[in-house]
Amino acid sequence: MRPLNVLSVASEVFPIIKTGGLADVVGALPSALAQEGMKVVTLLPGYPAVLKALNGAELLHEYPAFFGGPASLLSGTAADLDLLVIDAPHLFERPGSPYLAPNGRDWPDNARRFAALSRTAADIGQGLVPAFMPDIIHAHDWQAGLVPGYLRLTPGPRPATIVTIHNIAFQGIFPADLLFELGLPASIFTVDGVEYYGQIGFLKAGLQLADRITTVSPTYAKEIQTPEGGMALDGLLRARSSVVSGILNGIDDQVWDPSTDMHLARSYDRESLDARSANKRALQERLGLKPDPDAMLFGVVSRLSEQKGLDLVLAGLSRLLSGGAQLALLGAGDKTLEDSFQSARIVYPGQVGCFLGYDEALAHQIQGGSDALLVPSRFEPCGLTQLCAMRYGSIPVVSRVGGLADTIIDANEMAIATGTGTGFQFGPVNLGAAIDAFERAKHLWRDKDAWRRLQVNGMKADVSWHRPAKQYADLYRSCVARA
């Protein structure tokens, strides 16, 4: 089998620019795919952080007028990734997150910004960079959703296209009057093209026109084909179900490795789990919790939103903390939830510790120091924090949805008896079921031997990219063979 060239198109990548799990996936897949004979080059917008990180920048192409201003296509490397970068100051040289202005609202020109990303990817697919001709263009989420559309508009051979849905709740929907500004002809503004309830749907376009569709867990692939989980795209996905598949995410097991993690007060592995107590003590000290080794410590590393079910944690907080348990939370998002967790810190001094924002080191410390990690999402395409928790011996307490259902084996009576459990699942996703799961976890935590077996089971599990990368490589080869 000959090596394949893959152009990965995304709006963020770890460790250069990150707002969520998408960046982790896009950053970790290339090295895993290299083991499967794939050469992956990642196309990114030229945010200031990306241009600053770019090493050996080489000018490949200049666009005199590109979605409102001049732009250049650069190549280079950063963080062991081969990159192509769109240097377009009028689109990407600005403060704030990749998607939001400092006022917390979407940048008003997001349609142009991410149409530019997709247009560039299509140009590369048509031969803009002769030294790198992609066999596959792998477009991630709505920000790259127009790639298949732009490719369809240009005659001649084209690479195969795959669109991956990381979260169908974010779709990139914009007014129809932007059609010509985005370089899209009226002929593509149909239900079989980019039109979506009278507007332009970036993700919808990708799902309609891509050769294959993937999402980040098998269960989520089924959920998004239902009215409850499909966010109004379920009909399209059912119609294209023959090309829809779910491939579980992995995590970078070099970055997430408790035996070598420099963020931890003390490293450990499954043979030296007693060393975790030093990390628990350090975490308690950092977040102002009572330094009590006998207090069960729950962790949260999450975007604060209703989707993530953090309102259930707040509603059940008195039960969660009963018996002297503690909560260590890292996250940001919904202002009401942020304020509520800050208030809880005051109501429960020494039992609730919060850091609002993002801190990579603290994320590792919560995984390495908490006894259990809460992921009570109402829907969860895959989830990465529960995989990190398994790797670090923090027992996941999760809702039975999406990738959480696919990755955690519930420690019910039979699983405990057979030694197969790795965490606690609950469903339906409501307060009563969540509290039951909290109580089950607290009850089993008192049985130190049983708890240790759960930790070891999770730490033995393969949560790396090895298996998912092979599945992606098989999918790529299948697409190219059909083409």
C-alpha cells in the first residue's frame, strides 16, 4: 500500500491554539497516522499564536484579494506538525479566541474567515501546492465544512473528502445574502448543496457533499441520526447513513502519562498508585481545599455549559459533598454557572475549589489528584477527559451518552464481581440518576481494594490513538480506492 497524503483542515490544533477537544484530536492524529503510512499536513488559519509558533516559514502562494484583503499561504513546522498556514491579517490578526471577540460574541465576519479556510483547502486539493497533492482532505467541524462544496465547483479530478463532526450543536449558519461574497454561485444554494432552511449551512454543506462522514464515537453516530440528537440534521444523516461511521477518539499518551507528567507533584503508574496521595494533597492546597487525605475528592475539567450537565452538579452539590467530600473544578463558559460555582466556593469553604478559565497544568493536576472525575453531559460526542481520567487512575462518573457510553464500563455488581468495571454510568441524564451515581461512587470508594481494582482496570485500557488511527487509515484507503 502506497503512502497517502492527507490534508487535515481545522480551526485549532494543540498545543498551538486550543479552545477544546477538537484541538487535541487534530494535534494528536498526524503522528499516529504516520505509523499507518499516512503523511498528514494540517491547514490552519494564521492566528497570531500560529504565526509566532511557525518555524521555517516559506511563502508558497499569494492571494492579492482574498475575502476582503491580501493573503499568503505559508508552509512550516510547529510542535512536530507539518503546517500550511493562511496569513491573512484582515481575517485572523486579532485578539480573543479563534471564534469570539473580547466581548464574548462571535466575530461578525466568521463566515468570511472560515470560508477562506475552506477555499484554501479546496485550492490545495486542486494543485495549488505541487509539492503536496492530497489524496484525502479531512475537514473538521463546521469551520471546514465548505471544503467539499468548493471542490464540487471546480471541474477536473479532486481528492476524496471526509467531514468529521466533533459536535453537531455547532453548525456555522449564516445569512443567504453572503452567498456571492463567499464565492458561491446561486446553483449551489439548493437543498442538495449549501442551503439550510433559507440560510447557508457550513456543516450542512459538508455533510451533504463529502464522500464520507465520521463522528467521534459509534454511539454518537447513532444519536445524531435521531430527532433528539441530530439538531435538525438527522434527516440528512439518515439519508446518508451508508457513509456515516463513528470512530472513537484517543488521547496523546505521551502528553497524558502520569509516570512522566511534569505538571504533577509526584509521578506514578499503576504499580505505585499510593504515590497519588501527594498529588491529591497538592491539588487541595492549590485550590484552597481542606488538606484531608480521607476526604473523597471529585474533579471537573470542563466547559461550563448546560450541555456538559454542570447544572446537575450544582443542583446535587449538597449530596455530592455530604460526608466531607470535596470538589475541584476547572472550567469556563456560561456566566451563570461560573457565578454559581464561585458562590458554592463561599458556601462550602474548604470543600469546593474553583479555577475559572483554562490552565493546562491544573487540568493534569486534577486528573492526577482527584479520586473521581465528573462528566455528567447531556450529550457528549466522545469526550476526552474521561479517557485522561482512566489513564491517571481517577474514576470517571459519566452519563450514559455518546462516547461516554462507549468508553466507560459501569461498575455494577456483576462488573465488580468479574473485575471489568472502569467507572460509573448513569441514565437518564437527570438529577436523581446523577445523585445515585455520586452515591454509588462514594460507597465504593470506602472499599479501598475494590476502588484500586477500578483504577488499575482504567489504567490498563488502551486509550491511545493507535486503534483509531488504524480505523482512519482504513477509511482513507477505502475512499481513495473508490475514487
